[in-house]
Amino acid sequence: MAARPEDVPPEAPVRLSRFPVLGTRDLEEARDAVTRIYLDHDLTVPGDRLAMTLNATADRMFTIGYLSYAACAKLVMPPTEDCYHVNLTLGGRTDADRSDGDRATTRARTSGVVLLPDQRNTVRWSPDAEQLILKIPRRSLETHLAEHLNRPVAEVLDFDFGVDLTTPAGSTLLASVEFFARELDRPGGLADMPIAREQLEAFVMTQLLHAGHHQFSDDLTAPADPVRQSRLGPVIEYLECHADEPLTPQELARVGCMSVRTLHATFQQVLGESPMNHLRRVRLDHVRAELLRSDPAQTRVTDVALRWGFFHQSRFAQQYRERFGELPRETLRAVSA
């Protein structure tokens, strides 16, 4: 008999166990570790009794980490001035307030908070609270937004304190962060793929900008006007010449001197697809051309796919078959037939 949904245990929290920072029952050690990875703060727990776990890893765009205290922890954090912190609650709950008087409560997998760089924040954890926490430098997030809008952003993004993770944009944000964390935890996953990691980091920041409400939200979601078809020529040429490099919509928009939103609108109007879908088709064409001129005895399909930016082999094989009507290994075998 098939298991009922209520009989299926929930998926274990993402812990980033490949990136341990500290597991401790010492209050001072816990405070020092979180200060070093995230931000200066004051930490108090009843009776100074806790069992803290902190795992974290940083890359070019932001830091991602898993944190739990197994205690009624209270954190008081002064303004960081240079970073946003995004707390996504996976278990338990937290209650937060900040210096402008705003308050928010987070609950497991339904809500989170954004700590602003110019606000003093206080967060109280339930003993069963667990969080994935992003530390995003102002420069990373504000530059990312500027590329979407094609104009400078030189002010703090005034996010609403709470983030609803049950909306379409919010659920995609949570799913993308959890996917990112799981892939980092997986041997041979994103931790060993800097190109894919950078692209997914950019996607996570895009989802944050759409999931959280701030003073640029209306501009970000307003329909973008496409530009003349001639403006797309240099972008397509650049894309085809650099298809083996870690291209992003932001880089392609800079080549075309347009915003990311305008880039997407123009690709849809002219080619009927997104820039990344077009890039994938170009890369698939390169893979096929390379397989057709390769020696089957000395060539692995996996190596060719990785060289052209395809990191998930089953997904790559499906996309290849959809485009060419056969699997990549069949193309390679045909060379010697």
C-alpha cells in the first residue's frame, strides 16, 4: 500500500555538513564563531546552556551557512553597515524586532527576515529553531539590482522586515537556497563547480529581490520595453564566441548596454526564448559538433558536456535528445559506424 503524505517523514534540514565551523556548548565560543562568520553581536541564553552548530562557506557573492543553538537564544546585533543578512527558518520559530520599531515572527519554512545594514536587530530563537542564513555584501546585492534596472543603486534596499516564503517568489527563494546548500554538500556538486556556483548565486540574489518587498520592487516588476533588433546582434555574437565561459544575464546585458529585464524582453520578442535558453541551444550545438569529430575510443560524453557547461548529466542527456532526437552517446557511436 502506498504511503500517505502524512506518513512520509519531512526531509532532513540542510546542514552544510561539509563546511563545519564549530559545534560547541560554550557560550563565548559560540558568540565568537558567529561574529567571525556573520556579524558582531551579543548572545545570551538561560543558564549559558546551549548546543550550537554552525556550518558555513563563502564565495564571491555571499556567505551561506546553517545555524542552530538548541536553546532559547537571544541575539542583539548592531548595524553592520556593509551587509544584508537573510535568515530563512527551517525549523522552530524566531521573534525579531529592529530599531525602526518593525517586528516579525518567522516559522519553519513559511517565513524569514532580512536584517538591514543600517538597523539594530534583536532576534530570539526557540530551542528547536534552525536557519539557513545568507550574508550578502551591499555591493553584491545593490550591483545585482542595478544591472537588472540598468541604472545605479546607491542606497540601502529598504526591505520589509519579514519575508513570506509561501508566495510563489518566496517559495522559489527558499527552494533555490536549499538546492544551493544541498549541492554544496554533495560530493562532486557545486562546491567543485565554480562556474555553476556563481550562476546559482546570482539566481538566488535575483529571487531575493523579487521575494522581498523594497523601494525598487515596482520598478523591478514593471514590464520592460524591448530594444531594436539590431541591438541584439552584438549580444548574440558575444554569446556564441564565449559559450564555453560562465556567462550570466548580467554580463550579456552589459554587452548590449541594456538592463537584464530589457535583455529578456528583447530575446523573447526577437527569438521567442530567454537568453539562457538560447545559450543552452548554442552549447548543445557545440557538444554535438565536438562529438561528431571525436574518436569514440578516446572520448567521454561526460567530459565534453562539462567542457560546455552541462553539470547535471541526466538533465543534459534529456535536453540533448529533445534537440537532436538521440542521446549523446548515440551520436558518438555513430562516428565509428
